[in-house]
Amino acid sequence: MVDAEKRLLAHALKDPDNQHFVLLSDSCVPLYKFDHVYNYLMYTNISYVDSFEDPGPHGNGRYSEHMLPEIEMSDFRKGAQWFSMKRQHALIVMADNLYYSKFKDYCKMPMGLTGRTGEWSNICKISRIHWTVPGLEGRNCIADEHYLPTFFHIIDPGGIANWSVTHVDWSEAKWHPKSYRAQDVNFELLKNITLVLSYAMKFDFDTLMAFFMQSIDVSVHVTSDERKERQVRPCLWNGMQRPCYLFARKFYPEAVDNLMFLFSNYPTI
């Protein structure tokens, strides 16, 4: 996946007029009008690369000491792969071979596994023991979830926002995020994704925490250790608290008609 991302960046960088680069999938939809998205991305000095510290098995548990001395465990980070990147950062990524080679060599899926659904149980078992089994270091590692978050944490931590502008719902606690079919797309869904924090403050703590997971102006990360620590931070745009998300996923193609109808009637910016 990282190789594919770098090829996409290399191709896009050939056009000198391209100043910002957003990685999206075919299941992503925009949440705002084009002008708002353009201004949000262009009129700030940061890139939106998701990055946080996870001491659990799906975070630091994927670290390999073979990454030393360039990458220490204290610098190892995790994040969603859906980045939005300024041109100067894209150029730095393309110029990097040192950190990239560490992830290419020591951040891999378990040998013999293709990632099919039936194989995830094996990965879970390995993730619980791979700290102590020689030769398995870095073998439960998904590079696109760690390379860019770690790379930018090391080389330019102040130049990234530490959250992604693409909303993904992990509330089902599965290996893949929640997917939306046509019957799932309604006003309530859009309200949850673009909910204002002040509106959420009217509810009890448990409901408020659920709202935080999809709030418009706070970013939430949950660690994979037994503590399941929630790391909540405001989404700051040029020092002001603003919406976190410009896009959302995963939507099935069958949901397009409902989305078109709702967005034509939903009061977005």
C-alpha cells in the first residue's frame, strides 16, 4: 500500500500546479461543498496526517528493534492512511528512503497470510505473543498505518495536524470500519458525522463519549491495550476549533442516490 501511495504522489507531483494531495478511496464522499474543502486545505500551513501513540498490541506491539537506531519505540506512531498533504511534505516523502526502507523490511504481515477475513484470527494470536517470540518482530505490522505517522512525528511533528480529514466509523470494533448501504444513509447519519460539540454537551457522559467518536470538532483515538484509553483533542485550523472531517467513508455504490438527495437538502457550508 505504501508503494502505491508513493507512486500516486510521484505522478501527481509532475504537475507543478498541484499544491495539495489528498488520498481517498472509491468509497469516500465529500461532506462539504468544493469551495469549503479547497479553502480548508489550502489556507493552512499543515498537512493532515493522522498520528498518535498506541502502547497496545496494534500500536507499539508492531514495533521491531530492527528499526533502530533511526526509529525508537518512543517515536513509533499509528494512524489512518487517509492523508491530506501539502506539496512540500509530499516532496519530502518522495525523497525519503531511510525511514521507508525500515518499514519495507521490518513492518510486514505475518508470512503466508494474504489478509483474507478468515486469517485475521491468526494475526490476533500473533499480536498477543510477538513481543516475546524471536523472529516475529514487525510481522504483525501494517506499514500504511505506521510509516507516515511515524515519519512525520520524527521529521516535522509541528507540521501535521495529527488527525485525518476523512471520517471513518470504527465503533463496531472489527478489523474493517463500518460500511454504509443505501438504507443506512439518512439525515441522522449526516448529523452524527457533522455534529457540533456544543450540541453534544446537552447529553449525559456516555452519550457524549459516543458523540466524541464522530464529533465535528474533536479528534478521538483509542489505544489497543487493556486500558482502551481515549485520547481526545480539539481539531484546530489556524488556531481555531473547526470541523475535523471533510470526507467520510465507507459508502457502497448503492448509497449514491440517497447521498445525492440528502446533500442537496442538508445544510452544509
